[in-house]
Amino acid sequence: GQNIDQPTEMTATEGAIVQINCTYQTSGFNGLFWYQQHAGEAPTFLSYNVLDGLEEKGRFSSFLSRSKGYSYLLLKELQMKDSASYLCAVLDSNYQLIWGAGTKLIIKP
Amino acid sequence: GAVVSQHPSRVICKSGTSVKIECRSLDFQATTMFWYRQFPKQSLMLMATSNEGSKATYEQGVEKDKFLINHASLTLSTLTVTSAHPEDSSFYICSAQERDTEAFFGQGTRLTVV
């Protein structure tokens, strides 16, 4: 079966750094996405990795290791507005998105 | 990034009526569109996948006759919730993508059936 695992909840302090991990087992791989979702809103796109390595976009970075079936999202200089759920999703061989359950990130002052 | 417009954002309907939700890709051709449903405090649940010009592929447990999906063009897909009941109240989200790019999401539709 297809499976994506990420922690249910994480807590971090404003101004700090947090890393949200995602491991996956899917039928084929055509890329991995990270999305941010605030309560009551649709997810918004953060990053897309299809090759191994680190992709940096401002305060957010995403890393992928295809051989390990592993990715992480790194958030730096945390702000209160970063409190949200972070969803990991893999595009499988049929170009369907397989979703993780999401990680709820709580930022404390 | 690409824009996907979903309409309406909120709708309240009476039990037994039907509601149509539209999903449009504004600046790209969406060969595939996905419809999701999200229950409170849970992740997105894929309901169906639609490819332009062909019948939608429904996920197990999703009633085809209740959730009608039409993908008549490369820029428009619709989801019609027929004979809605209170248990159909949920957040419905569409996403659209070209073959090898990231998926872009609509704003979501909060459906309340009273």
C-alpha cells in the first residue's frame, strides 16, 4: 500500500527553527510537495522537490532523499503566523497526489 | 504561480436540494483536476480524479450518483452534490495540475446543508 508518515503535532518558539519530517512509501514517485494550511482555509503551495537535495525559498527550505523515501520542511525565524498545518504529499506513478495527515505546528511566543 | 478559482466559497442549502461547485484554471490548461473533501481536524480526502473529456475516477466509498463530476474543458470542472443531506456538510476543495507540475488549489467551498 501507499503510506506517508509525518508527526501529528509539533511545538516551537517564535524566532527559532523547526524541521518537519515526512517519510513515504508509494507506487512510483514523480515529486514531493509541501503545503501550508491555516484552519478553515485551502492549502497553499510551499515547495516541490523531484531531485535529491535542498531547495531554499526564503525562510522555508525543503529537502528530499529519494533513496531513503524521506523529506523534511525546514522553517527558520519562526513567526506566529507560521502556526498552521503542514501537509506532505507525493505524486505517484499515476500522477495522483498521496497525502500525509498533516503536522500541526504550534508557535509559542 | 498558477491560479485556480473555485466558486462559491460558501454555500448554505436546504436538505434535498443540489449544489454545484465550479473549479476553473485561469491561466493554464488543467489536464487533470482533483476533488477533495476535508472533515474537521482531518487531512484532505481525495474523492475523485477527472481528466478532461473522460469520466471521473472515483475513490472507493464515494458515491458516483451523489457527487457528479464533469470536466468538460481544460479549464473547468464541476462537482454537483445531489440531494444534499446534513452529513454532506464539509469543506470541498479542488486542485488542478498539468502533467508534470505541482497541483494548484482552489480556495475551497464550505458547504452547509440545513
